[in-house]
Amino acid sequence: MSGYILGLTGWFTRSHDASACIIKDGSILAMVEEERFTRKKHAYDKTPLFSTLWCLDQVGITLDDIETVAIGWDYKKLYQIAGINESKLDNLYEIFFPKKYFSYAKKPKIELVSHHLAHAASTYYLSGNDKAAILIVDGQGEDVSTTFAIGNQGKIKIIQSFDIEHSLGYFYEAVSDFIGLGLDSAGKTMGLAPYGQPLYEFKQIDLTPGGYQVNLPLKPRDSSLDQQRRVVEAWKKELSKQFGSENLVKYPFDLLYGFTRRELELKKIHKDIAASAQRTLEQTLVHLAKALVKKTGVSNICMAGGVALNCSANTLIARLPEVSNLYIPPNTSDAGVSAGAALYVGGKKANKALDTAYLGPSFNNNQIKSVLDKVKVKYKHTNSIGKDVAKLIFDGNIVSWFQGAEEIGPRALGNRSIVANPTKPGMSERVNDAKNREHWRPLAPSILEEKTSLYLEESFPSPFMLHTFNVKPQYRDKIPGVVHLDNSTRPQTVSKLTNPKYHDMIHHFEKLSGYGLVLNTSFNGSREPIVCTPTDALLSFYGNSTDYLAIGDFIVTK
């Protein structure tokens, strides 16, 4: 038996964040999100076609070498709950491996893993913990939205679940949409919250000794595959009763770029609603973490699900006296359940925590040069890319940085990043302008891991940019580009072991500036996913207003 397990997630309808990975002996050999190839954010309603093809090519095997295909949703259960008869479920091979793209002599075994179990495996099996309490919080799985579980000696047991009607993910989505940011803009709502005051309560959410409940006047369950619309609409009716009409969003057509733009005015009340929702989510998640520890008697917590991208809440949980350790994987959203399903089916747990997110496509200098030459751009080769880029950003330039293997997860972690000098006044506005982002949105630093405690209060390693810390008072006006309104920042701590090239660049910047950190945001435009290939990098670079592109050992100029 080969031992290769192919993990997948993504479906042809009501789906998001499709991805693929290949696991062997509990290790991720290759992983990538489908959006990186389709160039459409979240890869809505897509199966993981191109991501599967890349994973097989990267590992150097074919579908015939795959022992088991593990899928991070139990689609049969999902359709059964909805009362829908879907004939395509009888031939999953045609859905995931169309003969136009795949040839195989034998059909590998396919296992459907329930969504929250896949989430649980995606964090527990990668945490390095032998025993851990597991907290899963998202929009929904097949029929649940929050799950308590325990991992022990490589086995996972679900001990309590909360129905979709009690979804905290859908609560936060509803608030995000109500204030005008959009259903898929939870990260923006988290960033907006510090501009407001937490003046309001959401009494529909009731904390109980063993968990919580949400009391909403809901319509009867419909036949949709998921209950997002039903729950979000119920929440928005409650929000309208409390705050009046939802924020007006306009979509004027921009002839220059050929698409509509989202225009809205964020008033004080919208900022206060965001702040209040953030406080409510934090209080609820902290309460759930305490309840989970009490219920299991285990102080190591593993979290996953889209709500685990809420950095402020994560840090509050990590600092609880009841919690000895908190682990969250870099791909904690639905894109991570491909790995979770494969890990669960494989049943082998890593001996140490996954400490790298660099599992996606990479390109050597020869491949990069062939693309640069083909499109006839101006570039130069350098033997000191880190030193040269450090000087460029020290001088006030904004640099698009493309190096090594692409990150998994939604955060740019120094291989597909836009970097700049955080000490320059006005730099955050310039970088947001470069990406056509709202000026109020905060930007984050990448900090040398060994210097983190110098700049941040009560800090601990955060390699996947999943926590927030307050910047120490003496540095707040020294690095204004990465300090948010409430004096917080969402750092990536950079290890020399996991990303030596990025660490080297920041180290050279420290020699010039005296500060061991750079401003870091994802390398993409406002309407596209993070860049994947050299061609993507060039298209994005020439479509934004960054000054240089550092790609491999080449520097491209405009």
C-alpha cells in the first residue's frame, strides 16, 4: 500500500474555499487552495480541480498511487438533511476526477468525513499535543455550527455540538453585511471594531453554564444545502429592530477598470456595532473555552473553523489562566478541512506542531527568468536579494515580494507579501492605496521572532498571524505603519529556521533602521486572491502602485 491520502474539499454548489492536499504518514507533502489557480477569491462553487492536479504533480504520483481520497464534508448527509435527491452523489469520481483531466486504471476508495470532525483533525493532528480539548466554531457543518471535542492518543471524540441556529459565524457575517462590509468580510469587521465603542448588547446570545444558545425567531428550515441565508436573514431582522435600516451600499460602474466598486459611508453607529459584535464574540468564545476546559479537564486547546481567524479573540483565549497552550493551524478556515479529512483517515498524528505554512507552489530562478524574458520586463539579477530589498524599503519604496513556496491559509507570511517601511509616516495609507484598499484597514508587521518581546506587550510566538498584541508605548510613534487605533497589532513572528530568506531581509532592514520588523500585507489586489505564479506576480505588480518586484533573485522595475 502506498500510504498516500488525497484530501479534498469543494463542491459544485453552495461551496467555498476549495483545496487539495496529499498526506503520508501524518505529514503534509503538498497543499494549495483552488483560488490560487482560478484567481477568484474563495473559489465559490468549485471543486478542487487544479489544486488536485498540482498536488499530484508536486509529489510526483498519479491518481493510481492514491490509497484513499478523504473529503472534508459528508455531502451525502448534507443532501439527506436538505431532503434533496442528487444523482451526482452516486459517482463522486466524475465530480472530483473528470476524465478530461484525469486518467486512472483503478478507482481509489473515497471516504466522506463530517465537516467538524475534519476541522478537529486539521488542528489536533497538527498540534503536536497527545491530549487536547478541541473547539470548532464556524458558520456551519452538515447540521452543527460549534463543536466541543477531545483528542487523546491520536483519537478524536466529539462530546458536544451546537445546532446551526446557534451559529456564531453566521452572527458575525450578519453584522458584517448589515454595516455594509459584506457577508465575506469578517476580517474587515474585526479591523473596524477599534474605531467604535462597544455600546450595544446582543441579548439573543445567552451564555449557559455548559455553553451558549442563540434565541432567534427563525423561519422553518428550508431545503437549501446550508442554512446561511435563513440564519443571516433572521439576524438582520433583529439588527434592524435594534438599529434601524442596514447601511446603504452603492455599486457605481468604474469604466476605467471595467467593474463595479463598493461605496459606503461608515458612520459612528456602524463602528459601534462592529465594536459591540466583536466584544460579544470575544466574550462568547472565552466562555466556551472555559466551559470546554472544565468539561474535559484538559488545558491544551486546539481551535479551528473560520471564526478562529478572529485574532483578538484568539489572544484572549490563549491568555486565560485555564489554558496552558492554544494551537490554531494556518489554514483554519474551510480550506483546511482537506488536510483534516486526510489526517483523520490516515490516523497518524505529527510528533510536533506544524510550524510552517509554506506548502504550496514554488519556482526556481530559471523558471522565473523565462517568464521575465518572455514578457520583456526590466529586471536585474542580484546575489543579495534580502540586503537589496531592505535598502529599497528603508528608502521608502514599497516592494512586492515573491519567494519560495506559497503559504497555505489566508494570511501572507513572507513568501507572497507586499513589504514596506513601518517607520515612515503615512506608509499604511500608501500601501492601502497601492492595493486599492480602504484607508482605515490596519496593516501588520513581520517581526524577527527573537525580537518580538522588545516591541510587543505580553507576546508569544505567532508564526501564522493569528493573534493580536499591544505595541509597547515607547514604540507606538516609532512604527506607526503597523500600529492600529487601539495600539494593537497583528504580527507574524518570523523564524530563521522556517523562513531564512525573509528573516535575512528583515535582519538587513534592522541594520539600516534599528527596527527588526517590516510592514507586511498580502501580495494581491483588492479583488483577487494572493498571487501564486510568476505570471500572477507580474500582472498584480503592474496593476498596483508598488515600486519594485523582488521575485526569486531578480528585482523588477517599472
